[in-house]
Amino acid sequence: MAHATPQGVKLLNGWKRPGRFDKGLGAQLPEAYRKFWREWKLTTPAAVHYIPKEQEWERDEVTHAIKPVQNIPLPLIDTPESHRGIWGGEAVIKGFQKRQQTKRRVPHFWVPNLRRSVVHSHVLDSYMSVVVTERTLEQIHECHGFDHYLLKNRACDLRSALALKLKREVLQALQKGVPALDDEPERQKEVLREYRRYLESYTTEEIDWYGHTYLEAIRKLQKQLREAEKVVPHKLEFRGKLIEQLRQAGISEAGKIEKPDPLAGSSAEHKDSDIEALTKLESSPSSSWLSKINPFGKKET
């Protein structure tokens, strides 16, 4: 069967649906961003809404039958509001609730208790007012600071886009030597001594791509591709070719054009000199035939 199909052995294990990193611009994203994506979306986060059982087997309380333990995480819903705050790994849970014994169960949403609080970053030297939960504040106190909370936890545990963005800014500030504290050298050295160890787990490229959503990463890649391939207008290209052909033909008017010095002038100045030379040729009385073949010249009516 494998030799009779164009895909060959790939179809023996079933058809694999192409993912977001297998086609289009997603296939051009660097490995640094893919590593962050696996840490954010494909890694199992710490248990927040349930208590995991450590043993592998348990006995049923009613039937006394021995059955394996299954720690299945609850399905969570990440709302747009959760990405504008720092919820400490919590999210909205959708389920059912039976409010009366004689009636059917009804859908219900469990939302964490939110509050607005102020957090302080020593690396960025700034205070921020964000929406947090009680678990977020507890973890910040356990980690002894907001910066330690961001740098110690993985992307799957931070969960929100705001927390990941702040973590990228903190890593970039540490990489540059904490420029926010340039006016206080002693405090700057203490902050670098305390937080420099977190840079050992990341490279420069990984820090640059860390914390971006998929759409933000695609826009960043498109910007890099546009900067790498600068488009030159065809008008300037064809005009330069025309003047070069006139020089090679040995026309007297074209021979009088002074050639620019490559060491003194830039490419932009060379283009300007070509435009000025063509304008002089068109304005001269002996170049009436040139104005007829020049596609960019003004035609007489």
C-alpha cells in the first residue's frame, strides 16, 4: 500500500493534519519562538483548580474495587480579560450545577475572585496597577517579589499575555544592564547581582521572541522580511538603464556627463545625478529625438 500512494510511508500511520508551524509564514518562524510556544501551550501547567493524587492506584469507597488514579486537568477558558490581567494560572471553568433536587442541571460558569492591586518591579523600576487574584498575590509573596514571580514560573503557569510581555521586558532589561537604574549605580549593581542568574536559561534570540502571541510573531516576521527585501521603484531602475545605454552608444551629450566618484558619493547621490543628467539631455535642442523615445519625458501636444 505504501508504494502505491504518492505520500508513501506517511499514510501508514494515518493522515496528519498540518499545524500552524507547517505551512505559510508559520513555517518560517524561528526555533526560538517554537520553543516558547511549546512551553506556553503544549506543557502541562501546575494543578490549580484540583488536587492531584500522588498514588497510582486507589480503592473505591463503595465497591472496594481497586482502580487506577487518573489526574485529568479541568478544561479552562481563557477570556480576553484574563490576558489583560495576571490571574496566577486561574481561568474560567464551565460546568453544570444542579440547584434543585427535582430539576435538571443547568450550565454554570465559575469565575475567580478578581481585584485590582499595585505591583512593583525592581528591574523596570516602575509601579503597575493590574487586575490580580488572591493566588497571584500569594505566589508573589512566596517568590519574594514580582520580578522573581515572573522569572521563576514557566509560561504555561503564568498563562496571561500581559505577564509574558512583562517577563520579556524584564529579561531584556537585565540583558542590557538595567538601564532604568543608570542614575543609581549601587542599586543597579545589587539588582544585577540578584537577577542575573535567570539569564542563563535563555539566549538572545529566545528573549527577543519570548512572550509574543502567534499573531504578534507573524507581524514581527513580516516586518523583518520587508526590511530585508527593500523594493526599488522601476522608474529609477529603467532611468538608470537608459542613461547607461546612452553612455555605451557614445552619444556626445551623454559623454559630457561627469561620472560620480564611488568613494565620495553614495548610491542615492548617484541616482540624483542620473536624473539631473537626463533632464539636461531632454532640455538640450539636439536631443529632440531623445525626448521621443524617453518614456518618462513630457510629450509636446
